[in-house]
Amino acid sequence: MNDLNYNKAIELLQSASSTEGFLASAEDVSNYKRVWARDGVICGLAALASGNEELIEIFRRTLETLANNQHHNGTIPSNVMTNEDVIEVSYGGLAGRVDAVTWFIIGICQYSFYTNDSTFVKKYEGNIQKCLQLLEAWEFNNKHLLYVPLSGNWADEYITDGYVLSDQLLRIWALKSYNYFAKDNSISNKIEKITEQIEINFTPNSVGEKYHERAYNEVNFQRYMPCSFSPAGYKMQFDAFGNSLALFLNIGSKDFQNSILEYSIELKNEMPLQLLPAFWPAIKESDLDWNLLKNNCKYEFRNHPNEFHNGGTWSMVNGFYGLALLAKEKRLEANQLLDSINLMNAEEDFSFYENFNSKTKVPNGVPFCAWSAAAAVMLGQSINTNFKFLV
């Protein structure tokens, strides 16, 4: 594709490549010069969409690095750093990372599907089975929804915990991807059960036994699925990534999916960047959740209102929102979204910043983030070549 924005994104993915796989950033920042599970798989999905054989090979190395460092209990590394003969493996900081497990399964299966190599799934069958057993254990009550600790996924400095929307949906995508190869009726049944529980507990006026009946009845449901709930009740912020996955995976009634679509398009159009913030509305110092937010950081506080997870705007999140728009045949809106992602990525001579302040449009976080580039590649190829992921 002869497009400057696309070519710059591909160049960054190439710059973020290493012998062990995709690094989170091409910038020389220690914590980002690692092979991360979620970042690496998202970059790998972009590699598949691009058809670039060199990048697809880096994706394979990413998956192998993660598999080779899987914990004996099944946990997939949050990140791996190799420095000559020294290997440092992290399974999470303040808490373990639940989404590393689901992203790993998605990555193995999407790679196998698009390279037409089912032996790759067979090679890592044992790793996948450990992951599936661990996900079952993380339900704790055997009622089909994962229980995720605070700081347990990509929004690792945000307030979501308990039954987190995005993690349930990533699990469905992982199971669907794997079952393309396994064709196991028990997995099909599990997908149905998880889907049923999401629709019962995350959508209004649902029929069925609720996890937390009292909390559910007290909630004023909006036009989207809430970001999480726990024994302490519901957290009602709009989670752009989670709701995008719901649309992408076709979860919820047709009417409610249309409601999510309408709300998200309205929100996008009223934002200065013409993109969705990660979580909305932003939490302010006067809000009850501020204390929970301000203490959930290992190094420095970054979740100022309209920044980082707290209402900041991420290319990565909007890349998946674009895929959701395409899945719902909103091609015009997807094209407009790609233009906005490209404008954001091009800021400061294509610095591909991690995220932006949603109100001031000022860049935040680390520059040259690989998954910011991946978002543009995934969405661009889906629009221009009709590329579709295995769902």
C-alpha cells in the first residue's frame, strides 16, 4: 500500500522487532524494551493483516518466547526481557495479568489460521490446555465469568476489578479461535455459557439469575455495557475497548448493540480528537473512585483526568473500535476513524505516542509505541483489503 501513514506504521513495527519478538516500543525505555503478551499479540495481528512475511516471522518469535516462558501453573508472562544470557520474566507487577493468557491463545490460533499451519496449534496444544484450565480456575465460583484482580489487565492502573467486561470478551474470542481447530462441543458449550452470563449481568432488563441481584437492580444502566462489577457493586464507566469487543463478537441483543453503536459514535463525534477515550467519563478528584485510582500505580501517577486510562485517547483502543464499526457495516465511520488515528499517530513527525489527553489533544506516555502503529495497520488493511480476523 503506497500510503505514508501506513508505511510509517510498518516501519515502526519493523523498528520494534527483536530476535525474541515484538517490543512494546522502539524507544529505549527499559520497561518497554520487552516482549509483552498483549502488545506483542496485537502487533502480531497487525503483521498478519499486513501480509509482511518478515513481520509475521517476528510474530511467530513473539509467541514462542511467551510459550517458552509459561509458568508451570499455566500463567503466560506479562512480559519477557532477554539480555544476552539473562532472561527476566514478569507475570505482572502489583497483580498478575489475566489478559496475557487470553491474548496468547488468540495469537497462536490467529497465526495458525492465516499461515495455514495447523501444526503450530498442535505444537503448543499443551500450553493452550494449561491456559484453559487456569481460566476455569480463575472463575473461582465455577459460574463462567472470570474474576480479575485490580490491575489485572491492560488498564493496569485503572479502577476495574472483579468481573471485568473486556476480559470476559477476550476469553470468548480466545475460545472461538481455538475451537476453529479443536471443534470441541464442550468448548462450544462454554462459549454459550459465558455469553449468556455476560448478557444477563452486563445488559439492562435481562432475564436470568444475576451474580449480584441487589447491585444489578440498583444500577441505572446506560446505552452501553458497564466496565466491571464486583461484590462491591458496578462501575459504570464506558469501556471503549470492552464495548468494541462486544460489537466485534456480536454479544448482546441487536437492539442493545445498536444502542452501543449510537452512543459510541455520538461520544466520538463530540471529542476534540474525533476518537473514543479509553474510559469515560473521566474520574475527578471529587469522585468517590478517586482514592482507588490515585493509589493504583507502582511508579508515578499518570491517571490525571482525560489522560492515560482515565479518559485518555489511545490509538490501540480505537483500532479495535474501528474493527467493531466494520463488523457492523459502518464503513464511513471506520474510514473517518482511521483518518483520526493517522492524525494522532503522525503528531510530532510520526511519534506514535502511547495516548493523548482527550480534551487538550496533548500527547502522553511513551513515543514510538508499537501497538499505536498496529492499530493503524489492522484497521487500514481491514478497510482497504477486506482483511478479517478469525472470530
